Amino acid sequence: MAFAMTSVGPTVGSLAGRSIRTPQQQQVRSKIVAKAARAGNWFPGKEGPEWLKGEMPGDFGFDPFQLGKDPAALKWYQQAELQNGRWAMLGTAGVLLPEVLHNLGTGGPAAAQPWFSAGAGDYGTPASTLFAIQLFLMSWVEFRRLQDMKQPGSTNQDPIFSNNKLPDGNEPGYPGGIFDPLGYAKGDLASLKLKEIKNARLAMLAYAGFIVQHITTGTTPLKNLSDHLADPWTNNVVLNELGRAGY
């Protein structure tokens, strides 16, 4: 019995010793746990990759394919996500708003045109002409944006209207100046950047969902929503896919 008590005593004591921490030790541990489970980590308690340091807006440490391991590529992907997200937000609004107006009995012929057939509408100009104009304008804008990425601030001065100049020290992708007419950048800019990229990512997923919905049901998002709310057990993603497959 003495042997048992002797052998067990130090073990229990050591376990107790490890479980009792001084306030300083507990504070250090809390900081470590908080760092591991920070808001910038997509999986609480998991360390993100070393090349994602939480410095970019919306950096949640998620890069399963290691696309951002190359610093130059990471810079490019950041801008690509931001620009595509902004277009997706505009596109999502452009899909939903005309349908809302049409359902309210307003908006005219343009609102009556579903988003997936809008390209076939009559806009008073041949589609080839519109395409050429868009190609020229978008090429000009994208070239200027690429130049600003390579040399930040190099495109701040308007080459045509000399009175227009963007603020010095702005970041690529966040020009400010005339692109911020309401002066949002004067407030909590970091919070606004985070909100923008979150909404941008949501909009990209939403637009992809609109495409899949149309392929599956052949109709519009709000019509799909109303059909689902009217009969959710019949109109849902599972039965829609089975119906499309011929079951």
C-alpha cells in the first residue's frame, strides 16, 4: 500500500501542478488561444498559412490550394477578387431589381425582360457596335488599373481632364476621391473594406446560384423563391435536379 501511495502521489501532484496556473500564465494562455481563434481564421483553433498574415481585408486564413503562396500572385488574386466581387454585386442587383419592378407593375419593357434573355433585347444599336464600344472602354480602364497595380499612384492624374486627380497615398483598388462622393473613406475604412469583401463574396456565390437555377428551372430567382415558399416540399433543389435528370 505504501508503494502504491508513493507511486500515485507524485503523479497526482504533477497533474494537479499542471492544472493550476498563475494569473500571469492564464493571461498568456488566453492570448495564445485568442490568437489561434481570431476573427481572421476561417477555422477557429487552426493556424492559417504563413503567407496569410491577416493584413488584407477579409483574410480568414483560407487558401487550401496555396494560390497565395507567391506574393506577386497573392497581390493579383486580391485585386481580381475585389473587382469580380464588385461586378457581381452590380450584376446581382441588376438581376433582382428589374424583376422586383416588373412584379410591382413598373419598370417598363426593360424590367419585363428576364436577365437571361436581356442580351437579345432591342437597345437601338446593333450588338456588334455595343460590343466594340464596351471592349474599347473596358480595355482602357483595365489597362489603367493594371498600371496602378504595378506602380501605385501612377494613374492618379486624369490624362484627359487635368482638374481630376485622385488623393495621394491611396491603395490599388481603393482610389477614393471622386470615387468616394459620400466621403465614406473618412470614417472606419478598415471596417468598410471588410464589409465590402464579405458582400462581394456573397454576391459571387449568389450570381453563380442564379445561373444554376436558370439551368435547372428555366426561370428567374424571385419566381423560384415564390414557388419554393408556396410549396417547399415539391419545389426544392433535390426534386428540381431529379426532375431535370428525368426521374
